[in-house]
Amino acid sequence: MYFAYILKSLKDSGFYYGHSNNLEKRLIEHNKGKVRSTKSRTPFILYYSEKFPTKSEAYKREMFFKSIEGYKFLKEKGII
């Protein structure tokens, strides 16, 4: 299983979008500062996730979240 996920920074209240096959491990990596793009924004909490059978589908959903349409969808659904 793969996941598209949204993390929320407790430092700046901003969101980070990603995908992974191991959410727990990935969250730990983010919070330990091992991910360059989020290193300065730790700590994070897992804010939202969706499960997919393939990496490709999870990646496509991550890209959707990052798009204007995805942003509107997340706002309309009250996710962010």
C-alpha cells in the first residue's frame, strides 16, 4: 500500500504534501530533519492521508493536492 499524505507544521502551521509506502517512518524522517525541504519547519503532525494500491496512484494524488484544483478541492472539503 502507498499513501498520499498532508503534514502540518506545528512551527508555522503550513502544509507539506507527499507520498510514501510507510507513513510512520516518513513522518519520523521529517521530524528528525532528514528531509531537506521540511528541515526548518519541524515538528510535523500527520494531518490527512489517503491509501492507494500503487505508487503511481499515490504520486498522482500528491500532484493533485499541489495543483490549484487540488487546493480548491481540499478547501471545499474542509480538509485544509
